[in-house]
Amino acid sequence: MRFRFLLAGLLFAGFLGGVPSAFAAEASPAFSLLISIPDQKLAVVQGGVRLAEYPVSTSRYGVGDRFGSYATPLGWMEVAQKIGDGRPLGAVFHDRRPTGEVLRPNAPGRDPIVTRILWLRGLEYTNRNAYERGIYIHGTPVERLIGRPVSYGCIRMRSRDVAELFGRVGLGTRVQITTRRLPQAVAAVAEAGQG
């Protein structure tokens, strides 16, 4: 199992014999993103194998899809828009537009959206408001808190991690946010043939 995960990691990095990774293909329907609320992690999954894993932060207000709740919605979604291509790490966004400001990780007194935005659209009744609520996977300058539920509904990532993910994820990529632990979520998605 450890070798399989290492091999998947090498393929993900694109270093195995110079062959580009399947994950690197834009809009690949063969992989999914799984976000585990209890683990505070995002996994890139293909064929039941975790190709990559990143620490994240979900909402401090729990799970849900009500307007004004600041909760993280559950269920299947898709990447509907990608914003920030080519911007430097730490580039600040306001209303999804770059402000020109760039912040270092853990800059004091600041908590804007930075680096990249993957805007999610809900695919189920239970997350139908996600797009209108502005639920994103995005960078945060408050990297010291990654791994704990501290957001206002979005999925926060370290700038270098979200930039890497952004460069490989296409529009339409499926994203599942779940209350399952990552191993169970990966197994369920593999069994259903969704990732």
C-alpha cells in the first residue's frame, strides 16, 4: 500500500520516466477532489488511489447550505469557475478581482482571499446555494491555522497548495465535501466509480 501511494505520488509529480501525470490533464473526468470535514484534508483521487493530499480548513460554523450561515455545504459539487491564473502567490482578491496587493503567509492582521479561487457549484439539493453563496476553494494568508475549521464557509488552503491544485484541476472537476474520514470517503467514491 505504501509503495502504491508513493508510485501514485511520483506519477502525480510527473517524474516517472518523463511521462506526464494523468492528473495534469485539464478537465480530466477520471479524478475527483474529496474534502473530509473531520480530517480537514483534501485528497485528489483517481481509481480509488489518492494521488495527492493537502491540509485544508473548513467552516468554524459547521456544515450546511443556508444563506447567511457561514457553514460549509456537504455533497457533490463541481468546479464552475477558476480565477487567478498567473497571479503571484499571496495576491489579494476582493469580489474575485485582484487588488494588486500581495501578502506573505501569516501576514499579521489580514484574512482576505488570496492566490487562486476555485468557485464551486452545488450538484445536489443539499448544496444548491453553494455558487450563489460564493463557496470557493481558495488560498489564505492565515496558513498557521490550516488544518483547523476556521473559515466562513469556504475551503481554505495554503497558497502554494492551492496554486498547484489550480494548475491541474479543470472546469467541471467533481468535488465532494463529506463528514466521512478520508479512507472511507475514498473507498466509497471508488466503489461508486466516481473517482
